[in-house]
Amino acid sequence: MKKKLLAIAVAGALAAPLAAFAQTSVTIYGRANLSLDTWKATGATAGSASDFNRRNRVVDSGSRLGFRGTEDLGGGMRAYFVMEAGVNMDTGGATGQSGGVNASTGSLATRDSFVGLAGNWGEVSWGRQSMFWANGLNEQTGANYINMSVAGILTGHGMVAAPVARQSNVFYYTSPRLAGMWDIAVGYSPTSEAATAGTGAVGTTSVTGDKVWNLNVKFRTGPWYAQYDWAKRTNNTTATVPAAGVVSAREIKGNKIGVSYGYAPGSRFAVIYQDLRNNNVLAVAGIGNTVVGATATASGNNIRVPMWLFNLEHSIGPWQLLAGYLQAGNVRGASGVDTSNTKANAWHLGAKYNFSKRTGIYGTYNTVRNQSNAFADQSGGGVSSAGAAGLGAANEGADLKVWAFGLMHNF
């Protein structure tokens, strides 16, 4: 009798925490994605001293560890959270290939991480979230399938800045699915936690009025998918004082619209158009000039650049064939400055063999071809070896070429 009572008591003691834990369903997930590649950027306008010669690398591309969970609150409501961290499995640290810190790694919430409430009225979330980066079904190549793609230039053009990519301190509202086809989301971020006094020196900032807004609209019907993104970053006091070749403006806007058609399972063709505008910029070096370091825009200029991206994802059995082309036009609006020869175009080609739904091996080729006054680079996630900001004004005209052989495992 005593043994039975003891067993009941132990079971009761264990059941309480188990029951509490069962209220929330938690999933651990992640990705390991590494490649061996050769990387170079040569042909700079200023001569070989501004080139980066070929080097062999082992590169981590977006490896991560994440936790997500949800709890049913009743009445059609639920709470949820995501906490995701980037991990550099090539080095075990926070430094990317660029030699600088990869902002997507280093702590538990470096990638998209947030908490939210959802119901039949839609959902709200708070945390670190992507505001102008993801392209949805229109382009998943670099984000989910291989090491990198030309889509990285959409937020890393160099001469004309994108308003935002993944952003800290975001409040998001997402509507319920409207008419079974539409999703609308609006986000706001006051950016930093506190203002930092600016001294006027290179790299300092005063961000009292800094804030970001964005709008995201998605449309789905049958095989068709369309997505519109708008974002604006404003700074009502003093914008960051830029280093040479780094754009800083008191207003940065982006408009992006894409349409794709899924013509077979795992196969989709997409077209994306993007327009970036930097208004009331500070003086910037490296825009449309062949003398590296010369001031190329005066304070107060409004500059912009249009871009087109064509993306193909095609599946044949276990094989996935990937191709993309991006064209960035000449920089416009720099008054009194010759902005000719600031175009850039880029290609990515890839083939991936999927051993299973989670594991695949791939080979890729990426290239960026810059005209004599351009310095676009595929530097997302710190994968460039041209420094933390990628290619800069000193490397105008350099063409990037990367061959890679890699393995991706999702869990």
C-alpha cells in the first residue's frame, strides 16, 4: 500500500511541470550550410592595387539555430514566438568572410526573433524582423537553396542604400487573409534603443529622429504570386556621417514589386523591379567619379537607382536548377556629377541534388560585372571578402567571380 501511495505521489509531482510545459508546443530547428569556393574581384578602374586576387575559402552561408513555439489561448487566439540565431560553422565566432562582424550571428536573437498574438483579426508581433529583405515565393534561391544569389544586391547596391533589411525593435501588424488571396502587413521601428550624440566624425551618428516604416502586400491565386514592398527610413536630425563610398541620407526609400508564375511543382519564374531613392544625402565619395576618394555628390542631392531581377527555379526529380540575372541602372540625380558608367549586372547559376527533403549538395557560379564607376557586391551575411561593407569606392570597376561547391542540411 505504501509503495502504491509513493508511486502516486511521484507521478503527481512529475505531472505538474509536464502539464505546464505541454501548454506550449516548442520546435527546435536549424540549418547547416557550408561551401568550399574560390573568390576574386579584379579589373578595378584604379588598377591592380585595388583588386582582390583569387583566394580559396570555406564559407558559412546562413547557418542557424532556432526555437519556435505556439500556445492556444482559446477563442481562436494563440500566442507564438520565434528566436533564431545565426551561427558561423566555419569559424565558430561572429566574424564573417569580410573580416568584420556578421550582424546575423553572435547571440540568440541575431536573426528574425519576435513574440506575437494572432486571432481572426490578424496578428501583431514585436522584435527583430525582416522589413524589406525577403522576396517570398518570388525568389528563394540565395535565402533557402544555395550559398548566395543576385538578390543580395537588392539590399547591397553600395552606391544607393536600401532603407532597411532585417531590423531591430520592430512592431508589426499582419492582416488575416483577405478574400482568400491578399495579405497586408505594416511595420514600424524606432530603430535604436537610445540616441548617441554625434561629433561629426566619420562613422558617428545622432539618431534622435531615426525611424523606419514599411508596407508589405502579398497576393496569391492559383500558380500566381505577387508581392509589393515599400519602406522608408527617415532621420529628422543628423544622419550618419559616411566613410568614403558609403551612402548616408536623411531619407531613404525603397519600392519593390515582383510577380512570379509556378508552372510546375518546385518550378517558378519571377520578375522583380526595385527603385531605391536616397534623399538629402551627405557628401559621398565614389559616385560616378574615376578619381577614387573625390567628392562625387554634394550635400542635399537626391539620388536613385532602378533595378530589374529575373529569377528561375526549376525542379526535375531530385535535381534543382537555379538561375538569376540582375541589372542595376546608372545612378541618377547627383547634380553636377557625371554618373555615367555606374551600371552593374550580375548572374547566378546553380545546380543542386537533393538526397532528401532536408539534405542537398550544390555547385554554383556567381558573378557581378561593374562598369568603371560601379562597385556592387554580393556581400549579404558577410560572405564578401572585400571588407565589412563589401566592394567600395576604391574598387570601382572590379568584377566579382565566385565558384562554390557546398552542402546544406536542414533540421
